[in-house]
Amino acid sequence: MRVLGWSLASLPTLALVAVAQPPSLNPAGQQRPGVPAAMPASPPPAPMANRLDEVLAQWEQQMKGVESLVATIRRTDQDDVAKTKDEWRGQLKFQKPNRADLYYQKVTNPQVYERYLCTGGNLFRFLPTRKLIEVYPLPQRAAGQPVMDNTFVGFLAGMSATEAKRRFEMTLMKEDQWYVYLEIKPRFPDDKAEFSNARIALYKSNLMPREMQFVPPTGNLVKWDIDNVQANVPLAATDFATPQLKQYPGWQFQNMPAPGTATPPSQPQPTKVRPQAGK
């Protein structure tokens, strides 16, 4: 089970095939045209493939220097069948190797919100409509390995270029004076459970993420806009402290199985009582 569908679904977080559009504004706020919706039918030429390796290597080196970050986030959920669009606004705090706090509230009703807090040892999922905080123990990882094996968080945490290419089919779609555009398709079942296709726009200046668009298994578009990214800002341990119920009157904790562990199905009650041998 992937609790953190921050894809960067729930970091988060990281696309609708042949439909998702890149950022419409450049860093200076000037309007700019979008790219064509149609994807190339054939692999990129060798120079583009080589350029992808260069971009991934530069991105890996850039992210190695990021120990923490704070960013304003905007999430948009678009259902083309129901013709609905939900918009959310919030903030992401992240600190290597294993602490994160993602909070966003619905624009039309701020009382409706989602929050995912990772303290390093546990993941807390806040469900305000049920006044419930689910507690997921997180597995121990090797030194230097992010505790949260999530696409969105993995990209922010500095997933290696080798690991990124192993897990995903990656294509450099194009680059302009502002952004580098990547298309990403998952190779393995765990990642396919998060999304089927993604487009990511990275700032060309520092290769930090600007926008991530995903298509989860539902087929609906989930877009994350990441604004005002501040890298290596001081963050205190209290920023990722374990929540206390006294802070949430009427709420309850509920212990959950560790992500990725299967809960054995309960056995159905027999419909007939059958005699046992010797009784």
C-alpha cells in the first residue's frame, strides 16, 4: 500500500498522457505558450537521449546539496468525466533524510484539508472528517536511504539518476529558456499503483521542480504547482514533532500496518455447524 500518493498523490505527488500541459507562466510571471499535447510516437534522437543523461546527472548533484526545503504548493484535481475541478493550497516542509510535513486545504472550504506528517519513524495521516489520525510505522532503511519510498518525496530527496532510470522510463520532451520538461512512465507495479504517466517541469537554472502532473489509476489529472521554493532553510525538530491528542480535542489515533505489508483477510463465519471427528 502506498499511503503517500503525494505524486510529489497525496509528496508528496509527481500526468495525463498526451494531454498534460507544462507551466503556462515563466518565473517572471509572463504569459508563454504551451507545448503541443501530442507526444512523439518514436524515441528521441540520440542527442536528446544523451542530454537526458546530462540533465539527470546535474539534477542528482543539485539535489545532493539540498538538506531541507520549504515550498508553497497548489494542487488541482481534475475529473474530465464528471467535469469537476477541485483546488487546494498549502505548504510542504521537507528535511533529509526522513522528515516531511505536507498540508493543503480546499480553496472553497478551508475546513476540508489533508495532512501527511512523517516524523522519521512514523507517518501520520490526518482525516479531519473522521477526527482520526492514522499512524503507520515506517520500515528501517539503510543509511542514507530515504525512509519514504514515494515518487514525489523521492524526487525531492535526491533519488539517484541511476535509480530514477531503473524505476522509470524517462524521456526528455523539450527544454526552453525557462524549463526542462520530462515525461515519466513507471516500470514496476508499486509505482504503477501511484500513476500511469507523468510530466515534470524543472527550472532550468537550478533543476528544482516547478510543476508535476500525474495520472493516477483513477485516470483523473492531478497537478502540483510548487512555488516559492526555499532550499536549506533552518527547520527545527518541533516542525516534525509527533502530534498530541490534546492538540486535537475529540480526535483519536488508529494504529495501521506498515506501508507495503498485507493484512490477512478475515475468515468468513461458517454458515453450517459440522460435527468434528470424535465429538
